[in-house]
Amino acid sequence: MNTDTFGLSQPDGLPDERWLQELANKFFTSPPVPMGAVEGIPASVAGSGISPSAVHQGNSVDLEDPMTSLPDPHFAGAGHVPASVAGSGRSPSADQMAGSVGSEAFSGVQRPTEQWPFSTDAAFYFISEKNAFVRSQPALPTHAALPAAPYDVNLVRKDFPILQQYVNGRPLVWLDNAATTQKPQPVIDRISHYYEQENSNIHRAAHELAARSTDAFEGARDKVRHFLNASSSNEIVFVRGATEAINLVAKSWGEQFLQSGDEIIVSHLEHHANIVPWQQLAGAKGLKLKVIPVDDEGQVLLDAYSRLLGPRTKLVSFTQVSNALGTITPASKIVEMAHAVGAKALVDGAQAVSHMPVDVRALDADWYVFSGHKVFGPTGIGVLYGKEDLLNETAPWQGGGNMIKDVTFEHTTYQQAPARFEAGTGNIADAIGLGAAIDYVTRIGMDLISQYEHYLLQYATRLLTDIPGLRLIGTAPDKAGVLSFVLDGYRTEEVGAALNQSGIAVRSGHHCAQPILRRFGVESSVRPSLALYNTCGDIDALIAVLHRLRTTRPRL
Ligand code: PMP
């Protein structure tokens, strides 16, 4: 029996159908919506997030049968998810909003608590006399037999106001999470509260609002420390995002410590943000940039990596999760191998933080970077984690206010980390908003989020694989959140436009990762990407459009 990154394992000999059914049971936390009880809302959207087709067909979805994917007439009516749908009715934000924002002045809005009002043995909208195929499938255990609800995607969805809208006449299906994630109400409210009650510059003023905003800002830093399991909040530097964090390391540590002939290793999977700053530095200082290759599934080749390492290797900078393919890299191993030759290791966590628990001490990364907007926080704020000694021995890259201890016209002495890297007035409000986002995911539990998303990923992969003419780019066994593909007979932007017509947001293009797409022989791909609020219904909607495209313009 193999256990994967998510702690989920398919027992040897257990058929795929049965395994997916067990996973469905694990996450199937709310009764599906009975036919007619909530008009027009399909169970896949308004129920547990587990698609009716997954649950009631043992996941053997027949895409030729319109009743087994998401029928448009039902989907067209599904705008918002009623408060009464899911179990307790208490959203993850309710507790957070009622007091965890660190200010007595703030009183959050309590969500209504309503009970599930429907009997669970009623007919479902997708089961009818006409639909004998569905009825003939083996029944799953009743809800009464299911374990207590560990994760209720509809309560989560209620916290994201943007998801309640229609786009092009259809409920918005947000599958562009690798580009940016949507913001839950507590994050939005926290930022408003900051501007309504606390706004002040931090650290230097002797008045009440400065104290409040300083407390909130430093409180957010401490939340990030816990989130990453860093040893000290001195190791948490607020920056604009992952891109700025990598540039900071290149332009400060790289500038100070690297010399002509030194070597930097990156992987073939990297985002341009983890290529270009090193290329610029290599050009300026005569360094050599080496690339860890990947196999045809998109996994980094550790043997080849070990052959690239040597006494000249000074830095290995790589992603924990590929934004274009979704591959999860063996990050601890890569760091360990870098350290074995005396090199430092930078881990780009931009695509990891919203999908899995991160522990920088377990990783032993020298630096770890991420962007707030990819983890349900605001744009314009991100984090550079660095080991404290390393940060303190590195000269600052920008000079100005806040980062100094003392200034004369002859000489300046600098603060210790993190202030030495935070010149000028920072993005105070959004750092505090990021703190609220971290509270939000922590309240749900990163372990649970990663397990739920893993289920979604398996479900989506299975359905995409079954579409003739569709080629998945990136099929590593260890993946998170991303499904990149090309469809025969269509340009990727045509697929993106067709999906948009149905209210489905995905990215099509090169995803700022041209080298890895070219490795797979394409210049662009369509990239649906998942987050904690996505449902199997979202995936059914995606699949339905792709299926329609395939049948309207068959393989050329
Ligand atoms: N690294 C990876 C893996 C990413 O996916 C991204 C964003 N797509 C970045 C770095 C850069 O993040 P940002 O644009 O927020 O700085």
C-alpha cells in the first residue's frame, strides 16, 4: 500500500471505482440537495461538493450521457448556496469574525445557524424514471452511516462573496486559483476594519492608533511565523510577493556572496520569477545557471540533479509546487542534497502555501517565499522567510526609513532582521489582511484542505483523461491543484474563451513558465487550478464544456 503526500492511500487491489467512492465518503459531509427542495440548485454545487455523478455512479462517469455530467438546465439556476444547505450552517469565518481580529472594537457578523431541513431519502434531481442508468448503480451508504462532517465546502463557499455571482449568465466557476485566489469575508472585513479603526503608520508614533496598527502588523508577522513554523518572527520579512522576495535574495545575498564561476541550480519547472533574477545576477557576475531536468511526467530527476551539484554550487533555488504542471517536488530531499555540498537552498512556495501544510524547519530551507494573494490574502503583500543568522549577515538591498539604527552623513548602521529588509512604509493593511487569511485556512486546517483538494484533483484528472484528444501536461503522481492540458483541434485561448462563455474562469497561455511548457512541446496550455472552495460540480461544469467542444469540432 502506497501512502502519498496527502496521507491518503489506495489499498492494493482496491479497484479505482471503489477507492474514489471511499474518498467521496470521506468528504461527503452534507446531504445532497433533494430534487425540488432548493429549486435549480444541483447537488454537486449545493451539497457536499461531491458530484452526484461521483457518488452515485461509483465515479464511472459516462460523458456521452448528458445526465452523467452537469446538465445545463439545472446548473443555470444555481446561483448562490443557501445558508441552510450544509449541516450546522456555521461557516469557518463565523468564529474568526467574532473576535479573532485582535481588536476589541471589532465585532464581526455572526452567520445564521440553520439546520438541514430536508429528509435525506428524497429523490435527487439527477435521478428520475427516465434515467435508468443512474438508478442501476450500486447504492452508497446512507448519510447516517457516514462519519461526522470533517469539511463542508458549502460553508466555505459562503465565506467568499465573489463566488456568489453570475458571469455570462452562469454561476461563476473560479478555476484560476494558481493565478490568484478569492478572498473570504474575514479578510475583506479585516482590511476595512484596519482603515476604519486603526490606520496609522507603524513603529514610530506615540499615539493610540500607531499602537493599534503596530500591534496588528506585528501580530500578522507572528501569524506567518506560526503558519510556516519558523523559529522566530524575526525570520519573517514582509515584501510585495514571491517575485520581490526572490529578487531581494538575488540582489542582496547574491550580490554580496556570489562570485564569478559560482553556480546556481534551478529546476526546469520554475516560474520566470525564479529564473530571471538569477539570470540577471549570472550575467552581471559571471555565474553559471544550471537546470535540473524533469521526466515525461514532470518530476524532477534527482539523479541528474546529484550530477549537477558540486563544490561550485552556491545556491539551489526551486519550486515546491509547479505552477504550470502542479508537480510537487521532493523539496526536503533537494534541500538536503544542496546542503550536502555546502550550497544554500531557496524554496519557492508560491503554489504550495494554499494547498498543503508548510514547515520551513522540517524543510530546512534557507529561504522560503510566497505571495499573500495565492493564499486567500490580498495582493501586494508576500513573505520572505530566511534563517535569522543568514538574514542578519546579509546587507540590505534597499535603504530608507525603518531599516536603520543610526544615520549620519558619513555612515549608517542597520537594524537586525526583519526591519533591515523593510525600508520605507510597508503594505500595513494587506499584511494584516494576510494575517486574517492565515487565520482562515488555519481554522479549517491545512491537512484537511490538502486532502479535500487531492480528492478534487483525482476526480478531475480521471474525467479529463477520459476526453479523447485531450492531453494532460504534467502527470506526476505527486501533484497539487493544477491541471494543465491542450485539446486537439483548438488553440488554448479558444478553449479559455469557450469556458468563459459558460462562466468558467481558467488561465490559458504560458503561465510565466515557458521553459517547462516547451519541455513538453507546447507554447501554451489551458490551466484549470483548484482551491478549497471548488467542488466536483465546478469540475463537472468544466468537463461538460470540454466535451461539447470535442463533439462540435472533432479531432483534426
Ligand atoms: N512562483 C510561482 C511558482 C508562481 O506560481 C508565481 C505566481 N504565478 C510566482 C512565483 C510569482 O508570484 P507573484 O507574481 O505573486 O510575485
